[in-house]
Amino acid sequence: MQRKFWRCAKSSSQVIFNYNRAKLAQETPDGAKDMLRTSPEHWSRAFFKLGSNCDSVDNNMCESFNNCIMDSRFLPVISMNEIIRCKVMVRIQENRTKAEKWQGTICPNIFKNLKLNIERSGKCYVLWNGQDGFEVKEKDKMKFTVNLAQRTCSCRYWQLSGLPCCHAISAIYKSSKKLDDFIDPCYSITEYLKTYQFCLQPVEGQESWPVSKMPRPYPPAYVKMPGRKKTKRTREVGEKPAGTKISKVGVKMACSLCKKTTHNIRKCPYNKQAGKRKNAHIKRDAKRQRKQNEAATSTPGPSVSQFRCTSTSGHIFSFVCSIPTHFCL
């Protein structure tokens, strides 16, 4: 299924795109319908504009450059630019030296792609009208028309990439013409060397740089934001929150007697109290409750005293009062 999707992405014309999409719909009808909702003009060759000589559907130039400067991105601005400058200077020198050793008229990587089309052209059946028009049929597939004067093919691959497709190559060989005359000049070694004809000049070290008379830049002043100041740093996305206890996830517990990880001390065969402490928590709670009851009953209460007193009229009064013990000592 993945290959059928890539065939839709690499279809050079809308006719081929619809054909490959119909093949994909035989396995996933819903997927073929949803494909048109994703703006295929941005990812399929069939909808690309002509004139750029680029048929790439997966350009990873940004990712490649980002990976190249990955280490220098975290350095200060001057150090980062200095490392990038050195890498660009070395890259220009290596590509110039490599291109000077090439032989032929076409760049090696372009010639590899051209060889694949040459092999496919051997399976094409060509009809020539005697001038510049050709009918080309590849195996049992579709039939396309080629015009060598206009350098066009109805499959649109020649116009998109600037390289003759298998249909155009079969027409060129049919008319006994040179293949190099129909390849876009941008793929030649001469044009490749023009790309790297300008080199970066060497620069002395930072100690030899002139001192600027402009005022030295300073970092911006600290501005206190409203609200309470944060005491904890802002964590990144996906980072675990800070906990009060260290997590024991993934830690293997071992028995303190035999040091094995298959059990703990409560079920260790070397523990003599292993079977006796089955209901230890019940006995412990009962013992604690018994001690509390004994402490409550043994607490000394207040002493009771009886007093008698005689009034001025000769009457005797008696009363009882309770006085704490420590007052009676």
C-alpha cells in the first residue's frame, strides 16, 4: 500500500495520478478519497508547475542543514557564525575539487537517473510520423506523444525535470539523434563548476579583528513581572513533574536476609517468624488498646474530704468537698 501511495506522489501527469489512485482505491477506498482533501498540488508531481527543473517530492534540505549545524546552534552568535563559515568554505572547496575530476558532460548523479530511463526506453514501442512527432507505448501501459522540437512529452516528466523521460529517449534513438543535445544545460558539469566558482576568503583570528568604536551592547534590564516569583523552573514538554519521593518504578526489591529478588523478608524461608506474624497488626492494635485502658483506670482521682464548722449561734454545719490529691499533701 505504501508503494502505491508513492506512485501517486511521483506521478508526472494527472492521467497517471488518476490511474495510480484507482489502483490504491482497490485496497483502501476511504484512503483514496481522503487523499484529495490533503491538497495534492503540494506533494504530487502531477500538479507541480513547470519551469523549475525539479521533480523532487521529498526535499530534505532544511533537515540536512539543521543537522549540519546541530552542535554550533547552542554556541554564542559569533562562535556559531564562525563555525558555519568554516563549514561552507570547506564544502565549496571539496565540491570544486570533486567536480574537476569528473569526466563527460553530465554530472554523475544525474547520469545515474538517466541510465534508468535509458533501460526503460528499451521496452518502449515507437511510431514516428517522419518529422518531430512520435507515439510511444511502454510495454502494456499507456501511450504518450513526444515532440522533439518542443522538447515535450505528454507524461510531463521531461518538462518537470529537464531530463528526457524513457518515451523521449526512445524517440531520440528512433530519429538517430544525440541524447546530450536534449538534456537541460543546468545538469552539465560546466554549470556545476559555475555554482562553486566563488570561494570564501580566509579570515584571521578574533585577536586580529578591529575593535569597533560603537558602544558595547548590554543585555536588557531585568523587569520584574507582577505576581509571586516562581520557585521552581518551568519543565519541558513530556518531562515528569517533580515529586516529594523518589519513584521506585523499575527498582527490584531484594530480601534483607538472603538477598534474593524473588521475595521479601516476610516470605523468606530463612525467617523463623514468617508464619507467626500473619495477623501481627491485629495483635498490635489489641495490645495498644489494652495499655490505654490500663492507663485510664490507674489514674488517681480527686480526694474527698469532710469538714465541720460551728456558727456563732452554736449550730454545727458539715459539708463534703473534693480536693485534688496534690493539694492535700
